[in-house]
Amino acid sequence: MQILRSVPDAASSPVALTIGNFDGVHLGHQAMLAKLRAAASVRGLPACVMTFEPHPREFFAPDQAPVRLTTLREKLQMLREHGVDRAYVLRFNFALAQVTAQDFIERILVRGLGVRWLQVGDDFRFGARRAGDLAMLRAQAAQHDYDVEGMATVEHDGGRVSSTAVRETLAGGDVARAGRLLGRPYSISGRVVSGDRLGRELGFPTANVQMKHNRPPLTGIFAVELIRDDGKRLQGVASLGVRPTVKARGAAPVLEVYIFDFKEEIYGELVRVDFLHKFRDEAKYVDLETLKQQIARDVADTRAYFSRRAA
């Protein structure tokens, strides 16, 4: 997949395009991508996605923006896996926020990208002051020689599939339902980095997975699978949070994974952690010995979970 950080002044060839934030690349997004691939194939066009970095809500109100489900790297990897040929990652800044809806259509979509088929969500808004919408795109389709389609809401597992629904489900601890909305387990990717080695001192050495954002959408103790570069899956128990027993209030969250029956050093390796089941929230213990006893119970509970899962 080709990744471009800007729109050319003039398109060299026409494209089929879908626009969206695609945070999480959930089942609703996947339905959009499937329609994109089909339309692009019929017309002999490259299947392209336009997304924004940072998310517009992070630009306008960073303190009120929702937590991210995926990093940009994770999102682009999933777009690649879903058959996208080209991703336009536009930096959302003051200049882009001032582009009028009409200029967005004429300069970016028509002249810059040569859009011949366009798909957006039914509630899509664009341009300065969010003045543009699906109706405006449809009204100008014939004039600019493109087809436009709206994408209706996707329903699954008893509700609307959306990034907000996934965030709320993760925050509530139901990682299994979040996985159903995503079409895969919720995961966090990152490199294994050095930690404070407290787990080793307690008899449970952990892989510390570096996170790009300090606001994960879930916290607690989980049964997980850690997937290595070679695709090998390793079972374990993960702690994701601020570790209140050993850290002061305000500490950044940490993702630590105790991998069962594993002795290798994997510092520097890029791994993915799939969250399969939540056992409990974080808790503060009176001393390290009490914490150690609880970790032992968490390990036993997680081994039992995987045994039931395999039965």
C-alpha cells in the first residue's frame, strides 16, 4: 500500500476514494472498505482512503477528544490488510481546517485526486465550520463527473457499530463484545522495552510493551495472547494501568505481559498483544508480598481460562 502525506496539485489518474478517521477499523469500517474495493475493481481504479492525523477533534479540543483505539501505524497496517491500494494521510492543522467545503470538493477531491467514485458515511461533514455534507457532494456529482454513495450504519451484536461503541465496551471491561464489534480481538502493538524489573523481583518477569499514547481505552488485568514478528502466539496475563501499589498518582499507564513458560529475551521486538478476557480492575495493595500473592492468583485464573478455552 502506498502512503502519501499530501494531495497533488493535479491528479495523474482517477481514483475510487473513501474518507474517514477509521479509528479501530471496526466492522462498519470494514464494510466501507469492502464496498470501496468492489467499486474500484469494477471501474479499474485504485482503492484509496483519505484519513487525517491528528483526528480533527484532537486538533480543536485535545482535552475532550476520545481515546484512540489504534495508533496511526496500526490503522495503516489494517487498511493494508483490507486491500487498500493507497492511503492519503492528511495533516489536520489550521490551514486544512480553513478549507471551505466547496474548495475541498474542487481542489482536493476533483483536481488533486481525480475522484471518480466517492463513499462517505451518511453523517459525514467536511470543510470549514463543517459546512459540507453528503447532500452537497451528491448535488455536485454530475457537474464534476463522479459517483457518490453514502454508507449507512452497520448493526451488529445488538447495536450500532462505531468507534464510540467500541471505546465504551472496552471501558466497561467487555473485551469479548469489543472483539465482536471489531471482528478481531482488541490489540495494542509496540516494542518490548526495559522496565523497572519489579516483576522479575516478584518472580513474574514481564515483557513491557511500549505504548504510543498515555490514554488507553481499557485498564485492568487480562488474559492475553502476545503475537511475535514470526506470528507465534504466546499465552499470558497482562496488567495495563498505572500500577498504584508501586507508583505515585499521575503515573503514565504501562502494559506488562507475563508470558507463560517463556524464557527468551525479546527486548526491541515489535509485538502485538490481543486482549481476550478481563478478570478485574487494578487495585492498590498494602505491600509487595500481598501484590505478589494476587499476581499468583491472576496467573492461576488465566491458565484456567486458557484451559477452558481449549476444551
